[in-house]
Amino acid sequence: MVLNELKTSFPDEILESTARSERRVTLRIDPAALLSMAEHLFKKLGFRFIIASAVHTKRGFEIYYHFSYDSTGLVLNLHVILNQEHPAIESLSNMFEATNWIEREMHELFGINFINHPNLEQLLSEGNWAIGEYPYRKKFKSNGEAQA
Amino acid sequence: MSKQTLIPVGPYHPLQEEPELFKLYCEGEIVKDVKWETGYNHRGIEKLAEKKSYEEVFFLVERICGICSTSHPFAFANSVEEIAEVEITDRAKYIRSIIGELERIHSHLLWVGLAGHFLGYNTVFMWAWKYREPVLDLFEMISGNRNSYAMFKVGGVRRDIQNHKIPAIEEVLSLVKKKTDMLVGAVMDDPVIHARTKGVGILSRQDILDFAAVGPTARASGVDIDVRRDDPYAAYPLVNWKVITAEAGDVFAKAQVRLLEMYESISIIEQCLAGLRKEKEGEIDVKVKYIPEGYGTGHAEAPRGEVFHFVLSDGSNSPARHKIRAPSYTNIATFKKSCVGQSISDATISLAAVDPCYCCTERLAVALDQHSGRRIMNAKEIISHSASITKQLLKQE
């Protein structure tokens, strides 16, 4: 029900929809639409933000924003793929506090830039980690495999 | 404008004995702003998980939290079983829920004791921790360990709870029930506790939603969420129980929710034990040959709230990415709302009211050894680092 509503509200922004079950749905979306979709989910439909998971793959930097719709137990993942060279996406932290820390953490560990974040300073290592060195980034061989 | 005084709580928390630094910016007795610093405890568990096999990751995530050591394996099992599309046996479901609920009882008792300790009411501390012991002894009987029980695996549990052990568990439950009555009476009717906790550290419903806070912290502010009911797993859909909520959002409401939840946990365990008696002994796991490619989002309701694990599998023997979100990670951020405007003495109990678990929240810190340039820190150095930060803070003043 809420998913249909979402699909009608954002017909062009949702690029791909996969459902493992009724309670586990992933929507791959256009990164430019993240803020408006998250706002719609949080403010209009009453979704709860759980956390965001960043992954570095050969496709680029992928972020899964996990939202929960507690009245039906639905976990909805908004999946965005950012480019390898300059990963950047609009911050959600001006809309609510919930993403403030996790965006700082992803910035620190993966080097993803969160545009308009109110305070994108290091969360975890407080200057003990070299600037510009991102521990969770991977190096890929030419065939796409991750190097150890 | 009057001058602000900086009061550091930490880096080694004097009461909770864990590494965390809260900077309270005060005007007179009133806290005007709170800043939080982490990074004193490097463990890098998410990265370590990528180097371990699925079986080994259970032992790793079990060590994230020293109190609720089953909550992370629970969420991890849920997410991996989602990828592998495994349905575990009913007996394993009951055992998982029994372990989860016994843990909730001892964790809530621990919190009630600590809350009493924070308020200077050490009798509550002594009582609560005294009656937590029999629960830990039960764990020793069931798993061989008082903590870090190593009970979970993909496809079920490692050890059975044989039916002949059930009466001993029931005996402890009836003792805990009686003692919970006593504690509830002592805490809920005590005028001093009322005076210290009512109207203190209030979080509104909107604050909870904004910070995405979970667990008893959310339920005490009238946000009716509980993963056990909303997205049922293990034996929770097979038993009857109810979600406890309160409306006030203050420290007292959080205590109330936790204390009353213990009764629900006892009831869930009793029903699970009855369920165990009906199931055949030994049917505790199903074989899982391999974990296919894909990802799973598993969550579980830990004593402090929802634990969330995202596991990405590339079809190999280890997770390609393992993201962990402990409940304290979102709950601790609410300090910005609950402490500001309070007096300093109320701030400490407001900080404790969400039952913060620092070892769940601490993720990564790297320190350069001043002499060798190596990225490490030993115990001695941590203490001197801690002292030097305090000195720096004092100098800023």
C-alpha cells in the first residue's frame, strides 16, 4: 500500500524495484531524488530511519538507506550508486538529526561527501587518522575483483 | 552573556567506567550545550567481519557488547538466514527467544541498579545486582558461560536446553518475579526517586522520531515500536505478550518501561519453556550448505532497542560488507535534547537513562605512538592520553 503510493509519487525517480518478501523491499533510486524521497517517507508516510550502510564496489560507492515502516514491519532500502571518482550526495541531516552521525562516519571511512551537512567533521578518529585516507575504501583489479 | 564553564565527564566515565567524553557547557548549574567525543576504543569490528567466515563472525559480534552479548548474534543470524532463505526449527526458535529474554531481564536489572547508583541510592544497586546473579548462573548452566554464550549459529542454535533443565529455569524465574515485585515497589513508590527522575531528561515523541531513537527510550515517550512485534522473528509470534509504553518521556518513564518489561520477558520465557516441552529434544539446527550472493537486513530487539545488521554476501565464505547499528548509536545522540536546560546533577542521570552502551557505540580510533609512529595505544598510554585531554580542557578554561 505505502509502496504503491511511493511508486506513484516518484514514477521517474525509482529506477529499479526488488522485493525479497513483503517485508523486505529495495528501491534503487536516482541519487538526485534522495532528499525529496526521504522527506516524503519520513514526514508524509511516517517511516522511521534505521541507518545507512555504505559499500564500496566496482560499480562505485553504494549507499543503502534503511527505513522501517513499523506498522507492517516493512524494511525499505533506498539504494543509490555514486561514482568512483567524486562520490557526493545531498545530506539528510538538515531534515532530521538521525543521519547526522552516520553521514559523518561514512564521510570519514569512505570519503563520501555529504553536501550541505551541518557539521561534517570526523566522528570517530578525531584527527588521529590521516586526512584523505579512507580505511573502508577498496582497491579493484582491472577485472573488477577487490584486492586484499 | 554569562561565562560558560566546561565540565568534562570522561574520557573515562567515573560512574559507568567506560571510555567516553561528554563535555557539558554550563552556565551556573544549568547545562547549556553538550558535546560528545568518542574514539577511545579501537576495534574495527565491521572491517574484521569481512575477514572471517560466517561462523566466526558470530563469535566476533557477540563481543561487541559485554552485557547484551546475544543481541548482535541474533540480528546477524536473522540477516544471514534471510540471504540463505533458511527456516529454523521451532525448538531453535524457542531457545533463541529464551536466551534473548533472559538477557533482557539481566540487562534491565543491571540498568535499574546503575540508575540507583547514579542517584546515590545504593540499596537499589545492591538489590538489583544481587538478583541479577541467579540469571547469570542460569546462563552458565545452559551454555557454560555467564556471558558471551556462543549459542547462535546459522540455521539454529549450538546447544540444546534439555528438558530436564527446565524446572531449574522456572525456579529462577519465580524468584526473579518475586524480586521484581519488590524492586518495582521500591522504585515506583519511592518519593526520593520520584523527585529525582520525574520531569527530568524529557524526550518528546518528535525528538524520538528526529533522532531515530529506539527501544525503551522510544517506548517511554509514547512511540510504540518493538521489532519483536512489528517484524516478528524467532518464537515471538508463537507466544502472547504485550509491548510496554509510557507517555511522559522522562527518566521515570524509562525506568517504568524497563521494570514492567521484565514481567513480559518472564511470561515469554515461561511460554517458550512450555513450547520446548512439546518439541523433540535435539532438533536444534538445520544444515546450511552455503550463503548465496545477495544481501540481508536483519534486526532484533535488544534490551536497549533495535539492533540492525546489514550483511552483503558475494557468495564467498565471508561477508563482503557487514554494517552494524547498535541501539545506543542513535540513543546517545538524544543527549543533545535531554540534557540541555537541566542542572548538572540531573544531566548525569539523563545521560544514563537511555542505558548507553559505549562498547556498542565505539567503533574506531587510531592513535599514533609518539615514539615509534606505530598506530597503537597500550593501557598505560590510554590513561596518560586521557589525563592529557582533561588537562587540555582545563587549560581552555
